[in-house]
Amino acid sequence: MDCRIFTDPSNGATYDDLQESASLAEEFGFTGFFLSDHYLPFAGDGRPGPTDAWTTLAGLARDTSRIRLGSLVTAVTFRHPGPLAIVVAQVDAMSRGRIEFGLGAGYFEPEHAALGIPFPPVGERFDRLEEALELITGLWRTPTEQRYSFSGKRFELLDAPALPKPWQDPGPPIILGGTGTRRTPALAARFANEFNLQTSRRRAPLEHHRSELKSDDVAGQIARVRAAAREIGRDPAEITFSMTALVGVGRTDDSAAAWLDPEHYGSQSFDGTTLSGTPARIVDQVAPYAELGISRLYVRTPARMRTLAGNFELFASDVLPRLAAMSAA
């Protein structure tokens, strides 16, 4: 099981907070440090304010050396996909090929209203997501001596130079996710290197959502994505399946549970997957997800990871080797 760190700076963070957290994640041996891409807090007053995900990733590209970096996920409504292709390609080059690109349709309407960003109906947002994936990958794959044009229902590009190119060829791995049963699996089959299963989802402050996927639904969504891949002649084994979870690990169950106090996460509550207990118990709790085909875990952390450094250091030293052994078995 590959383990990465995932944090949500929209509840309030500075670049220095995130740089320190990314450095700790790299020091502890996690393989990735990933950011949500939101502009309004889901809990608390949001001070000192959100950070822009791609500005932050550009800084982290230079301030880290080994860890994978990326968005989980960028809303297609936030940025026009033509300029976004340039941003992601440049940050990938700045990191020497350590960027992964999560893109989604967008769902949190209040942040759009607060910043004057149009929030079209869900069908149009999925149209935009599909076209954005097609044109961004088209720009990256176009030979350097050629230009690229695209004509869709939502976007149009005319004679784009298709530069710069990402460091990774043909581009950074693409992460998709979601619970849709028709368009989502089809898009994953066409474009995704990784599919993130929403076994755990934050609650918006005004409208509380229940868990989107229970374990049976997780298995069903994995099956749908794999079936959609086979339908277009793609090997389903090319798609990595991932999940996110809150984790509290300790020498005793009580000490593990103490790390999960909501105050550590900005008083934010979660539905879905929580792993808690001794290192051995954590591995036992992960095992059923691994059996479903999930091979990557994003461990949620506050933006200021140092506040829970003991939790994540123990996870890295005592759980990561056990998960690696489980994967090798």
C-alpha cells in the first residue's frame, strides 16, 4: 500500500505551514504530499486565509526534492483549461517530474459565489471536465513543432503553440474520482492513471452529506471503472485505485483515538473512513480495502502537520513497513 499525505489548506494556512508539512512528510517517508483546491473554509473562520493550490505546488516543487506533489482535486470551473495546461506543465518541470494532476467537475457552490466564479449546472460542469481533459492532454501530446486546435461545446482553442511541455512524457499522471455511475467511469477509462474512491468526504458547513461510498459501493465503482476500461480496449490494471482516511495510531487504542480529536483538524467533522488503533490494528483495518483493489492511501492531516507530528511519525515508522510487507505478500 502506497501512502501519501493529503491536506486541506482552505480552512486557513500559510505557505510556510504547508512547506513545513511537506518537508515533514518527505522526512517521514511518505511518497506524496497532496492539496485540496478550495477557496472557502469548511470549518472555522478560515484565518489566515486559503492558499492557491498551484501557486503552492510551484513553491513546493522547489522546496522539496523527492516527494510526489499534486492536487486532489482542482475544480475545472476555477481555471480555463488552456492556461491551466501551461501552469501544470511548468510546475511539473519545476519539480523535475514529480507532479500529479487531479481534476474534477467542482461541487462547492458557495466558494464560486463568493469569488464570482460561474457555477453551471452539473451536466455542463461534466461537459467542461471531459473537454478539459481532452484538450489538456492534447496540448501536452502535440509534437513541439506542431500547433493544436480544439473545438468543443464548452471550449475552443485555435492554433495553440502547445507549449511548454511537462517534464513527464506525455504528461503528469491524471487523477479522477467520484461516485457517478456513467460519465465518471467512462472518463476514468479514457484519461485516469488513478481513480480516487470517496470513502471519506468532508461535510460542507451548511449542507451535511452522508458518506458517499460504503465498502460495497467502493467495490461497485471499481468494477464499473474496470469495465469501462475494457470496453475501450484498455487494460484495467493500468488504473491505480486510491482512498483517503483519517488515521490515529498509538501504542494503545486510547492514545490512538486522542490523535483524532476534531480540534486538531479545525473542528472539521468527517463521514467515512477512519483508521484508529495500534499499528497492527491499522493494517488489519486497511486489509479489506486492499482486497478490493485499492493500493494507495491518502492520510489526512491538518495543514500544520507538526501539531500531530507524533501521530504521523509513528504511522511512518511502524505502519508503513507493515503495509509494504502486506503488498509484497
